[in-house]
Amino acid sequence: MENHPPRRTPPVRLVLLLPAGVALLAGLDAALTLLGLPAPVRLDRLPVVHGPLMVLGFVGTLVALERAVALAPRTGSERARPWAWASPGLLGLGGLLLVAPAPLIVGQVCQVGGAGVLVALYGAAWGRRADAAIAVQGLGAVAAVGAATLWAAGVPVPALAPWLVAFLVLTIAGERLELMRITPVPAAAERGLVAASLGLVSGAALTLLWPGAGTAVLGASLVGLVAVLGRFDVARRTVRGHGLPRFMAVAMLASFAWLAVAGGIWLLGGPATGGVRYDAVLHAVFLGFVMSMVMAHAPVILPAVLRRPLPYRPVMYVPLALLHSTLVLRVLVGDARDVPWAVQVGGVGNIVAVLTFVAVAATSVLRGAPPAGRPVRARTEPAPAVAVVA
């Protein structure tokens, strides 16, 4: 078979990806400050913007960039739908402005606009194919608009946590629903996932008026999502495979466990807007669930976006194992038993795990595919829609 060199990454994609990287580094810097530890950069408002910076500035930009790529025609023309690039552009710009000397409201307005265009991206995807998976992801984008708008209106970040959680959880749940369909999925399972998704957004809205009732709905919805995903996700089968399929499955199954932890805390413990329970819920979701999912899908999503291969290598297990082991120390020891040193050590370990994965991924891209002759196991899980389109 003839080997073709990797296609060059379109410049617009690199430009749009750069702010996400800046948001990640700034968010990790802020995490050190919030842990009460020395940080490389000290900016007074970094701790205040930490949550929106990581969720909307970093992950939000990546999600929007993936959606914009998925909307492009098979020709790959970056000019075909120019408005689509406004979503990652505004979210990334908003992230940059949050750490710049500009007034805070300027960055907040950019994030509102970027989230709004993201909803339009899902609307365009729905126009191509009306599907429950797209509806769930679009519902997550609506939660992103809610979070960004409320924050710009002066609502404190702890009150926005349910909206930020809904955005990322529903985005990932919708993509997993698409992949679950490689095997027959009972209609009741799909309806259950949609119902849990509606419950998650409804619970986020309820927390603004009736925190106790809203938090109970949030917790029950997360537990319901985990029940459906844990029962029907293809990761249950691919974990018995080899190479990339097993790595992805291990990361995803571990992420489901952390989502269940967050749901249980909300369901049994009630509202959490500060202290150890707040720390436990947020990091169980944003690190245990979301970051583990980012690690799982990076070898599939990033090549589709950047047009450069990110070959799987066993060393990818190192940051994954470090992420989950230090999160156990942070949440199940530090937060659960109110042990400050465990929270700090676990938090630093979380940061090291994320940076290690970035380094491993970058090295793998630079090294390219494994040498010819090395056995390569076929992937048993299909790529998300973006990879197929791109």
C-alpha cells in the first residue's frame, strides 16, 4: 500500500488551537494558587477565572473547533462555512482576554458569543441529521450559553458549576451515544439517556432558585447517565482488546466511576458551593471524567482536527494512571477526610498528569507512526463523527 505523507495542518486551525493551550496553562497556574502553593505566574484574577477559563476557554474551544471541522465538507475547505470558526475563535479569544489586563466583561462577552455560535453549529448538524445524540450535545451547548451569560451578569462562579458540568458532561455523553450504536441499543436506553440529559439541565436551572431540589435532580441525573453509559457503552467490550481500543476503554470506564462519585455527592450531600465537597464534585467531574475522556479521545480527535497522526503508544498509560491515582488521593483522602496535605499533593499530581499527557502526545506526534513491520492492532471502536468527516 502506498504511504502518503500527512497533510499540512490548515493555519486557521493552529491559530484557533493556540488560545486553548494558553487557557490550559493559565488554568493550571491558577490551580496552584488555589491550592495555596507557589505558581509561576501570579495574577490577582486568575483564581477567580479558573473555572470558566478551563471549561470554556480550554475544553470549550476544543469542542467548538471539533464541531467546526465536522461541519466542513469533505473537501476540507476552511472557507466553506466561515461563520463556523467564530465559535472556537470567540471562546479562545475570551480565554485570552480573561488573563489579559482587559476588563473582565470583555472576555465574558466573547465567551457568551462563542457559546451562542456553538449552539448554531449543533443546529446546523441537526439540519443534516436529526438525531438524539446531536440533541444531547446541543443541550450541552445551551448550558454553556447559560453559564457564560450568568457569569457575565455577575453570578458567582460556584453558582455556575452545575451549568459548566452540564455543558461538558452532555457534550461527551452525546458523542458516546453515537458510538454505542455500533451494536443494537434498546430504545429505552436512548430515551433514558435523553431524559437524564434533560434532568441535568433542569437541575442546573433549579439550583438558582431552589438549591436543595436542584442539586438532588443534578445528582440523580448524573447517576442515571452513568447507569446508561456503564451498561451500554462499547468500552465494556473494547476493554478486552489491545492497544488503542483498550487504552480508550480503560480511560472511559474510569471516567464513568468519577462521574458516579460526583453524582452521589450531589444526590446525598446536597448543595456544595465551597469547601471540600465543592472541591470533590468539581474535580471528580472536570478531572476524573472530562480530562480522562480527553486523554481517551486525543489519539482520534486531534488527528482529525490537525491532520497530523497522533499514534498510540503504551506510555500514554503513565499520565492516565497518574491522573486517577492522584485524584483518589485528593478526593477520597484529602476531601473526604479533610486532610489538607492530601488535597495539595493530589492537586499537584493532577497538574503533573495533565502536563505529562501533553508532553507524551506532542512527542508522539513528532515521532510519527511506529516503524514499519511493528504489528498494529486494528481499532475496534469507530472514530467520532468529526474524524469521519475530516
